[in-house]
Amino acid sequence: IGSQYILDVAGDDSRYDEMRSRVMEAMRNNFRPEFLNRIDEIIIFHPLNKAELRHIVKLQVQRLEQRLGDRKMSLKLSDAALDFLAEVGYDPVFGARPLKRAIQRELETQIAKAILRGEFSEGDTIFVDVENERLSFKRLPAQVLTT
């Protein structure tokens, strides 16, 4: 309730008070006073910015990196790949909730399929970038250790 008002002022902090009063009015119009009296506080979250979304993507990707590490594989994503995942996984209405599903669909599933096809194996580093508006997956050459 009131999400349309939140989206209308997204990123414009000068209109926060106006937006908050419109959201509160929408709540009064949709809920009975008995219900509203039981609510201690109403918190209105600001929409996430690009940097925050990118940070969430990095946190989610770290989990995948750990799982690949168990298979003795590593994962590297370009900045473009991080931005791509943040963009396809963000919805102004739902916020970052769809992000996890987008990472599963666009990244995890594609890597799993490539592993099953034999494109990546133990010891490989998988490099993820963006080509033709899609994620691309490449094996990086093994780094030569110098002593």
C-alpha cells in the first residue's frame, strides 16, 4: 500500500515528507483504526542505489565462490558482469528480492551446465564478463607461481 508514492519520489529526498504523508494517508484509507493503533512504527525504505545493489551481488557471489572452492575452482567477475546482475535482478517494486533468483538463473545455472558439459573442471578459474548483453564464461589460464 502506497508503493506508487514511494516510486514516484525515488531518489528525491526533498520530497520524503510528502511521500511519507501520502503513504500514511493510503494506510488510513485501507486499514481500520483498530489495526493501525496496533502498529508501533511504520518504516519506509529508500530505494536501493546502484552501489548498494552491486554490494548485494558481491555478497551473493561470494557464496557461489565458496561452493566452487569446495570443487577446487575459483570465480572472477568483471565489473560489467556485476553491474549486469544488479540490473537484471532489480525491480523497483520488489527491490533486491529478485536478485538471488537472477543470480541463480544467469550465473549459477549457467556455470553448472558448463561444468556438466566438461567446459570447466577442478583447478580452473571461471571468468565471467558481458558479451552481447549476456553473461559470457571463459576459463582463465592457470597462473604460473613464481618462487
